[in-house]
Amino acid sequence: MNRSPLNGWAVYPSRNPNARLRLFCFPYAGGGATVYSPWPRALPPEVEVVAVQPPGREARLAETPYGDLAQLVEAMHPQLLPHMDKPFAFYGHSNGGLMAFELTRTLRRTGGPMPLHLFVGGRPAPQMDPDEEVIHALPHGEFLDALRRYAGTPEEILQNAEIMELIEPMLRADFSLGETYAYTPEPPLDLPISAYGGERDDEVDIEELEAWREQTSREFRLQMFDGDHFFINGNRAGVLQHLSRELRPLLSTLFPAGTRGW
């Protein structure tokens, strides 16, 4: 099995062969696998982080990005499935939350292994009617202005024409993922869901996060953090401390690595 730390769909920031649980982390619009590179140092030692790297970003910049979420999940599913050979959970931020959610539903439909827990951050529940500015098809100048309002892309990047020429297709495709997403009702998931939010997030309010409760028949938890939409960066220590508290009871139910039971 090829698990290159540098490229491909599954990036391992820090190999941990003794891990009992893998945490698959899905990126927000404009983000890549490196967003999650610091996470292994702050999570329990039994957790191995797998940062998901879709085409069109970082080491995969030369590849064509996906602008349709259903097509992305269809391509992602067989690539990530071989890495689900031990217990695992999902964390997805913003658009990554939709990726994680729809991949979970694909695994259920195909009879595949299921995550033990779904963590979503900074993303309204999928059944909510979107109340956001549609920007993925705006002309270049208006698109840059919209990126400034989102405050997720550094100004020095926005002003660098050469860099923007490289990453603008990926950014447009990323925003298209969320803006063209069409929710299809299915039964609630039979696994716990935790929704994380930023107290100063102007894009996602607490009611939109609370609505994730409808997507599970099991336990639901809502946790708010100091920070804006990108609280996983601005308040990384607080997020990982809380995430660790949620993962520890899960770890206590698992067999030691290398033993029977999975």
C-alpha cells in the first residue's frame, strides 16, 4: 500500500504504526493537507492523523480540481478505502465537513467500514438552505474582492498575480463544491456527531450548527470556540484540547494495535 507522506489522497504528517485510531481530516476551501500537519503533536498518542489531499492543491497543484462534491466523493472513496483498515473517525472543516459527511453516507450505501465518530467544524448542516454569497463564477476582480471578505487568503497572495494564476482554479473549484452542493435526504447516521463552531464566525451561526443533530440517531454534541470561521487555526490549541477529550473515551473502547477485534 502506497502511503506517501508527500502526495496522493492520504497524507500522513507523522507515521504512527502503533496507533489504534486514524483521524481523517478534510480541508476547507483553499486549504490543503498541511493545515493538519501540527495536529499529531497535540492529539493522544494512539491517534494517527490522515490529512486528505484532493487534487489541485499543494503537492497536487498540477492536477485538475473537482468543482462538484458528488464527483469528488466518488473519486475519493476508492482512494481512501485502503487506509480504513483500522478504526477511524472523520474531521472536516467548512467544505471539508460536507466531504466527510457525504463520504460517510457513501460508505454506508456501499457496505464499507464506518467512522466511529463524525466531527464537523464551521459548516451548516447539509439539509439547511444555503444563505451564502455565490462567488465561484465571479469575474476575476470581483472574485478577489470576495476572497478578501472571507479573510481566508492572505493579502500578499491575493496581490501576487503569478501565485493567483496557479491557485485561482483550485479556489474557484473549492467554492463551487459548497455553492453547487445539492442535499439528498437519507436516514440519520448511526454514529455520534460533534459540531464545532467559532463564536465570531460571520458565515455560520449556532442554529446552523445545531441542525447537525438531525443527521444522527446517536449522541450529538455542539461546541463553540473563541475565534472566527478559521478557529481551527486561530484557536488550534483549544480545538485540539477539546477534540482530544472527545477522542479519549473512544480510544478506551478499542483493542490495542495489532490485536484481534478489527
